[in-house]
Amino acid sequence: MKKMLFGLAAILFIGLLAACTEEENAEEEQERIVPVETAEVETGDLVLEKTLYGRTAPKTTTPVMLQTPGEVDTLEARNGAQVEEDDLIASISTAAGNQNIRAPKDGQILNIQAAEDEMATNEEPFAIIADMDQMKVQLTVTANVRSLLAVDDTFTVLIDDNEYQATITEVGAMPDDTGLYPVEATVENEESAILSGTIAEMNVPETTIEEAIIVPTSAIIQEDDLSFVYLVNEGKAQKVEVTIEETQSEKSAIEGEVKAGDQIVITGQLTLSDGDQVDTARGE
């Protein structure tokens, strides 16, 4: 009899414990509030940036020619040296006598073809004088990108992790052998900081969609080939299916039951369910 009473008491205790646990869980679920961060939905044009790659070169170059081939007696300048007009570059012994080679203009010496005691020909430039005060960025682009460029347009260009302003000076009308169009831009080269042959990255903006619903790309959730966002209405999360029209790293253009001014969840949405209560903080 005692065993039976003890068993009944144990069953009753377990039942009461389970009921309390279920009640506590129900209260926890009812009181669950998810902290999220929101941003305001905007309307406007979605502008994508195309990154073009090219190389730098001196804006202008002047060849230094020999009248007669000969042997280099003395070399007064080295590659990379700055010279002024009429500075002596080299002295050459030729069959017709000694020949002094002087700089035809101010600039930087490049591509000296012979060292001292070596023979120099008059069939190609003995050296090049380059004007390094301005550098040109040489690019090749597709026909679609070419339509975004015009002479005198200015774009930001990145060279050796430094930003410069580049002005378009030439846009080719005919493609080259690769089917691409040559483009040149000019960059001011203060203190000769830009070296010839350096890779340059130019960012060209392109408006792809006008008057679109713009949201942070981070707000979009992908589920089973569908796209969703969470809006906040009266303190609760509302799950809304959307269609992505165009996307970039930071912003995307979408279609759906979303309008300008709506508060969209940008942080914490991965833990949300439709109808959850939320504690919102405004994003930057």
C-alpha cells in the first residue's frame, strides 16, 4: 500500500513539474523579444561602379637621336635622372669625331641604350626624355563601357594605394585587334610620385536602375531560391518576399511590398520569425 501511495505521489509530482515547465516555456516564448538593428528604406537611382584597369606612362616623350653611331666615351646621366634642357647626357666617339649628346628638353631620362665603352647606334633613340609632371593612364574598354566615357570626364583612379583625379583625354573611335577601344586619361604627378608602368584602377559609375526601392544588401535573406526581408511594424517583425532587380556590395534594388520610409532589419534578421516582437536600434 505504501509503495502504491509513493508511486502515485511520484507520478503526481512529475506531472506538476512538467506542467510548470510547459508554463515557463510558454511564458518565455510569449516574452521573447529579439534585438535587431534597422535602417530606412530609400528610393533613388542604383549606381554601380565598374572598375577598369590600365597602366601609367609618361604624358609625353621625346627621343634623343645620334647623328652618327659610335662608342660611348662618357655617360653623364643615368636612367631615372632628372635633366634640364641642354644638359650633357653623353659624349660619343664617332668616325666623324667627338659628339656631345644633350637633352632636347626638361624631363626624366629613360631607356639609355648603351653604357660607357659600348657602341651606340643611330637607328633607334639613344635615350628618351619623359615629361613626368603629368602621367597618362592607358586603358582598353568594351563598347558598353566606352559609352560611359567622354573627353574631359573626371574619375577617381587608384595608383599604388593612392587616389588621384584622372581626366579623360582620348576615347578611341575604332577598336584594336582585341576588339577593345583604347582610352587615355591624364593624372597630375606631383613630385613624380607615380612611376611609369604602374597598374591603375579607375572607377566609373553606371546608373543601372532609376527610381528604384533601395535597401542595404545585408538585409536580404535567401531561402530556397527566394528572397526575403524583414520590416518592423508596431514592434513586430514582418517577413516580406522581394525580387532583386540589381545588387552590389552595399545596396540593392528590389521589388515587393516595401516602400520608402519603411524600417528594414539589417542586423539580427537571421534569428527572426514572422511576427516576432523586436527591440530595435537604428543603424548608421
